[in-house]
Amino acid sequence: MPGMGLTAIGLAGVFLSYLGIANTFLTGMQALSGLTMFVGLVFLSAGILSGGVSTSNRAKATTLVIFGISGSVGAFALSQNATVTSLPRFVGVLLIIMIPTIVIAFTAMKMPQYTKPISVIFLLAMGVGIGSYTALGFVGPGAQFSLHPVTEQNQTQATQAPASNVPVVSVEILANSSIKGNPNYQPDTVTAEKGNMIEWKNNDNTVHTVTSASDAGATFNSDIIKKNGGTYQLDTSKLNGTEYDYMCTVHPFMTGKIIITAPQKPVIANVTIPKGASSQGTAQKYFDPAELSVKVGTTVVWTNDDISPHTVTSGNSSDNETGTIFDSGISKFKAGTTFSHKFTDAGTFNYFCQIHPWMIGKITVG
């Protein structure tokens, strides 16, 4: 009976931990639950082998209580989160352990002469199953024979991320960061403007999480980030605070910090195309100013005050790769309209009008 009780308590704890309902990684309760469950199984097996299966009313009542605890915990857990992929595997492992144990224990007690052959049969069956699974994994033709095949919908979602113009701040989960004492996040403290996306890329060979530390994942939680290239994006527009400590729940010694800053007002510089720019002449201004120096992050706005349409096209008229950096096009830059481009990289950028190639300008970004 003590073995049955310990097994029930441990089983309930492990169910909660696998379903993510209890914050067991942070408190260490997952390891304790697993230890309790297996110690209970040891006591239970020892009791069965020494005294047989009890049929007393007390044992029956204890069994009903244990089934009630396990059933209610399992039903509640499944109702809260029915999409946990690790739960079927966990149940399968339990069945692989429980069925041979119960059958061999019962046989040893009731029919000891069959204990050895039955044990050999189970061992051979387990060996064949493990060997076949491993062999087919190496020589199988692909995902169509996988236990968890990738559907066409999942493939589409994995390869086609939604398009977005929101700036992304990158954080790397370093290789071997799961070893205590090694560097883990690069950078450890990430600063992002409110509204930006922060993306963590897992370059380690084991899984990790990005979980808000102060409230155990209530503010943000990546769940498991796949190893060797898995990513997680956090939308900072949904965060109301300015500083957040976070951690990996799988490896609690891995910690980092997020600092959210107020959005900066855009820096704008103006260039005008004056009237008459379409007429070539020595005294005529084509772009005013023709040369402009700005800082990285500045948005340059061209205004067409001429009566003729123009273009603002990066490069020179003799280049083969004109317009690769920015190009207003003709239809979008008619008389009285504007065109803008934000310069995010330093360098010198020449540009011209494709309709009137003598109209040239230059932007220097420092």
C-alpha cells in the first residue's frame, strides 16, 4: 500500500509537469515527482513479489482512490492542454515498464515454473521492437512513415513566415549553453524599441525556452524551442513594462534580460525637385540639395515640385544594377507627389532620374 500511494503521487506530479500546468522545471518538482513514482513502483513490486496481490477491502479501497486521483488528474490535464506531443510518449514508456513488470511478478508468484520463459519472451520482444524502430529510422523512405508526419499545412507554415516590416532584434542561444558556466545568450541583455520583434535563435544541440522569470511564463513563454536552428519571436508591442528578466526553464541557470525603450521619432531629411528640373541647363537645380549627408536611420523624403514626372533611382544611368537599393518608379512619383526611403546602412548612395538622366544626386550616410 505505501508503494501504491507513492506511485499515485509521483504519477500525478509527472502528468502535471509534462502538460506544463505545474511550473515543475523551476521548482525542481519534476525530478522529485519522477523519483517518487519510481520509488513507489519499487515498493509496489517488492510487495507483490513478497506477499502477492492483496485482495483485502483496504487494498481495494486504496486502489480505487489511486485510480480516482490518477484519472481526475489526467482528465483535468488533458482538458487544459490536449495538444502536448510528449504525453503519448510518456504514456507509452509507462506501459512498456508496467505491463512486463506486472505479468512477470504475477507469474513468479502464481506459476514460478513459467517465470524464466516469459521473461525471455518480453526481453526478446523489446529487443526486436527497439531494433526495428532504430533500423527503420535509418533506412526509412522519409516522413510518410514517421510517427509524427509533417502535414502539408505544417510545411507551409514552417517555410512561409508571415511578411512583416517590423524591425527584428536578434538574440542567439549559444552552442553548449546548456552546460552550466558557459555563455548562454548573445547578447545577455537585449534592448529593443517598443513595437519591435525580438527573435531568439537556438544554435545549441539541445532544446531551450525563453520564459519570463518573475511570473513563471505568464507574461511570455516560448515553450520548447527546437535545437539546431529553432526560433522564437516576441512581439514587444504587447509588453507594458520596461525591463524583463527571463530564463530557460529546462536549464534555470540560463538567464537574460530584456530592456524596452520608447519608440524613437523618425529622423527625416527633405530633398526637393524644383520646377523646371526636366529641362537641362547649367543654372538649373535638379535636386535641392544635390548632395545630402545624413545619419544611419534617417528617412529621406523627395518631393516632386516640377510639372513633369520623375524617378528617384539608386545607382548611375550607366550601371547595370540600378534601382536595387531604392527606386520610386515613374507611376508613383508624378508631379506633386513624394517618395521616401529609410537608410539603415552607412555608405555613399548615388541616384538619378531615369526619365532625365542628367538629374543626379548623392546621399552620404554616416
